[in-house]
Amino acid sequence: MKKEISGEINEARDAIAVAIIVLYCLLHFALRLLVCASMELDEAEQFRQAADLDISPQPRLYSVMVKNISLLSGQTFLTIIIVKCAILVIFYLCFYRLARTY
């Protein structure tokens, strides 16, 4: 009985943590678009290099992800921001899951 209750509590805590992580990333995304509608240096480099995958200072996997998503949705500023926020959400959720095991 106690294990069932503690399992339900842990599931509720996990759901709250996931909601906080997603809300944080959504706020970060919204504020990023509201504060400045222009690209940062890193985003401008990525935007330029998404068309041709030559040797660049950008990580190769990130460049491939941006290029593939740009093929579907078009190469826009919003695409780069969405990819960056999606990577942040995935990283935070994986880090939370890993930290939760300890």
C-alpha cells in the first residue's frame, strides 16, 4: 500500500517537473521572440550554413538537424529558434530523468 502511494506521489512530482521544464522553455522561446526579432551571431552563422554543410564552427549534428527541418518548413529564423528550443527541452528532460535516478 505504501509503495503504491509513494509511486503515485513520484509520478505526480515527475509530471510537475516536466510541466515546469516545458513551461520554462516555452517562456524562453516567447521572450526570445519578443525581445529581439533579429538573429544572434550564432543563429546567423547557422542560418547561413544550413544551406551548405561545409566545415563550420557549428556542431555537425545541429547543422544536419536544422537543414533537415528547414527542408520541411523552409529556412526561416523561426525554424532555427524552434530547433534550439526543442533541443533545450530534450536536454532538460533527459537531465531531469538522469538526476532522478540518483
